Amino acid sequence: MRTLESNRVLVIMPAWNEAACVGTTVAEVLALDEPYDVLVVNDGSTDQTAFEAAAAGAAVMNLPFNLGVGGAMRAGFKYADRLGYGQVIQVDADGQHDPRNIREVLNGLASADISIGARFADRGDYAVSGPRKWAMKLLAFVLSRLAKTPLTDVTSGFRAANRRAIAQYLDHYPAEYLGDTIDSLVVAIRSGLKVTQVPVEMRPRQGGTPSHHPIKAAVYLGRSFFALAFALTRKRSHLSLSIPATAGQK
């Protein structure tokens, strides 16, 4: 039944060849005082990601081939919807998202449908430079205007969603790089969902290899503009507005 897990939170970890750190990240989440369910979406890994995740105590969904973060998250949202979870939160398998910040990000859902763990909100020392920095600032400016609230880190993957947002993501969540964050957020805002952000600190990657090589940073600016322009042409979704924020709440 969809209501069985309505009062529980699902932590979704998309993971591609993260055997070096996914087990530790899962263990950190499960060791928190508040109980969370953890789903690792093994995105076509060729290493021992699935084994390490399961050994640490996570439920594991194995995708037959690599779909990218957006595709992995879509699979995770479908899982959450079918089991009736009231809230979900994405946490990177590489350990950069500190599990101790999960509750803080989830608390943002008390006043919004989507809560973003923001890296550039006067907390921590995470920094970017060059074209990537310019793109992030411009994207943040545009989406802040759309959302009618200050947003400083609209590309952050450390974000939580309530039932309305989950339903909207099922209706529209792109798999493209940048699209999975920018496109989904733009359509959610234009569909009437409320977005907020919570300051968090980022940690260094705990192991493995970054998915995006630094030499590709120069193309980030152009891809960001393309993702934003494409997102603004998307149709609004009306599905999410008829669903309670949290299953079981009136």
C-alpha cells in the first residue's frame, strides 16, 4: 500500500562506480539518530558498488546500464512513489554531502515543496571559479526571480522533496546533465511548487573518481544557458498541485 511508508524518509543515492565510498556513506546515514531508509540506485556500475551498498545496509536498485544522475533519480522517485514515501532526499554516494545535514535540508520542507542544500549560502568554504562560477551566479539570479525567493545554489544535488514534488518529478524529470537539476527546478517552479534553500557545508570527495573532469569546465557556461533556455520552453505540470505535501496530512 502507498501509505505504509508515508511517515518515513527515503534517502536516494545515485551511484556510478562508487565502490570506494558508497558503503561508508550509507553507513553514515544509517548511523544517524533519526532512522532513514536508504536506496542506492546502482547506475550501471562496472565495479562493486552494488555489493558495497548492500553490505552497508542499503536497498539496491540495479540499472542495466548507465543512465546518468537524472535517469537514476527518476528510478528512485518511482520507487518512492510506489512505496508511498512522504519525503525523499538525494545524497551523493561520494560522501560530499554530509549526512549530518540531512535533517536540516528536510526541515526546509516545512515551508516549501523542494528544499535545496545550498553550498553558497555563507556556510563552509566550498568555492568554484571561472566559467562555472559565472554560470552558477547567472542561473541563481534567473531562478531566484522565477521562484520569488533568494537562491544561491540551483545546481546542488543535495535536495529534498515532499509528495507534491515527487509527483511533479514523475511527470517531468529530465536525464540530461544539468537538465536534471536546472530543468526540473524550473518546471517545478512554473508548476506552482515552492522552493527554499538551507545552508550546508560540502566535504571533499571521500574516494573514487569525479564524474566531470576539470578540463570540461569551460563548456559549463554554454550548457547551463542551453539547459535554462530549454527548461523555459517546457510545459507546466499540474499534477503536483492536487496532491498533499505529505501523505496522510490534511
